[in-house]
Amino acid sequence: AICIREPPPDCPWASSRSAMSQPPVAVVTGANRNPGIGYEIVRALATKMPAGTTVILTARDPAMGEPAAQELKSAGLNVVFHQLQITDAASVDALVTYVRDTYGGVDVLVNNAGLAFPVQDPTPFPQQARATIDTNYYGTKRMMQNFAPLLRPGGRMIGVSSRSGQLGKSWSEALRCRLLAEDLTVDQLDAIAEDFVSAASEGRHRERGFPGTAYGTSKALMTQLHRVMARDVPSPPSLVAAVCPGLCRTAMATGRGTLMSSVLWLASFAVGSSAAGGADTPVWLCCEVPESERKDYHGKFVTGRRVASF
């Protein structure tokens, strides 16, 4: 069932909405770029969630975020802007305070903000590794941990990750085993993140079992973070998952850190999805998966509306 204005009884939001003292609230990070997946997620949530839903579009730069929100508001959607830099604890705290004081809680958190250096970027790899891990892993973790106490029953925390973070042959068997352990903890993820940054600073990350890409490493950690944090969120009714939007024709696709990724970016303009297409699975997880099916996706990595391997 798709939630358009008033949800039908079998809609994923129907039962949780009836218990709410206020209409639903969604927060989407990294959502100012049009075309862009975050922007399209904001548009779709504001269209498909129940009447009265507020979608908070966030971006680092108000000069870019405010016009993006205004464009959607001009289309009749209930979208507001709030500045957010996920690597800045004070910025995250300010958003948390705003959401808590203004709305009392949150129903959807989509972690879309991320960093990908272009393939030919001259920044030394150790610096790329530090910045990418700080943004894609630690920034996402900061958002999830700070917003978890505000998540209402039936809420969603969805992370826009990537297939480049799947634990393939570019990872050592020892690291794959550590990351896929059933009892993996956030502290252990932090340790692996720091091991990668340290190894990258010495130019020995491949030797120590990591991939050659900072982006892929950060997304692997981000995906596993959603698996770990899903343990503390009951499903049903809630849902926590990481998602790959697929190959999309967006500016972000230029920065994946490998020659093959550069080739894939060029190919995306011929065969890739639009930004709106990339938003499909995240939005589907946010407001279209029936409660009876949520446990099938909880703590999983999802792409094309299907569970994929880690």
C-alpha cells in the first residue's frame, strides 16, 4: 500500500499514525542537490507520506539548501530546511534540539549525506581516507545515535550506502569475518575504521586486508553499522536498513575512487537510473513496506527492493 494523503488501514503508517500526538516528521541529510538522490527522497516522502507530514531537508550550506527546500515548497510540498554538517557534533546537536523541541520526535531518518573524492582528485590518499571515514561512517553513526532516542514507534532509519561496500575479494578473509560476526559491536566497527585510516597513512591498507578505495571501505562500515544498530530497535514495527540506490546519473557518482568506478559513472549516463529512480528503494523502505514484511528487511542491505548480501 502506498501512503498518499490519508493512509488506508493496511498502510505501514496507519497504526503508528493513530498513536501520534503530531503528524509524521522525516529528516533527510545531504538533500540540496537537484538532480540528486537526497533531493528526490525528500520530494517522494513529502508526496507519499500522510497529509501533514513535515520533511526536513538538510544540507551543509544554507545558500544551497534553502533554495532547494523553497523549490519543493513552491510545488505544494511541506518541506522545511535546516542546516546540518554531519561531521560537526554541534551542528548535529542543533538539529536534534530543533526536531525535539519543534516536533517532539522523528518518524523517518534517511542518512544520505556522504563524501566521495573524484577519481583524479590530487588529495593524498591518507587525507582522503580520514575525511571519507569521518563523513560516511562516523557522521552517519553520530546521526543514528543522536536520533535513535527521538525515533517514534514504527519509525525508520535508512542509510544510503553502496554496493562498493560489499565485502568481496578485495577484503581479507580475516576482516570479512570480523565485520560479519553476529556479535559485532559499534566499538569494534570504530576500531576497524581506525585500523584502515592508520594503514592508509602508511600506504599499507591493501597489505593489511583493506580495499584500495576509501569510499568502499567507508560504505562497508556504514552498512554494518545499520546491521548492528538494528538490534536495539524492535521490528516490527520499526525498520533499520542500509540501501544501495543503484547506478544513478548524479554528480556524486563521479567520486568512487577507482578507475572502474569512473568507467561505471560514464556508463551510468547511458544505462543508469535517474536520481528519482535511485530514491525508489529508500522511499519504499520508508513508507511502503507493510508491517508484516518489515522484519525481512530489518538490519539488512537492500537494493532494487530486494535483500542483497553484505
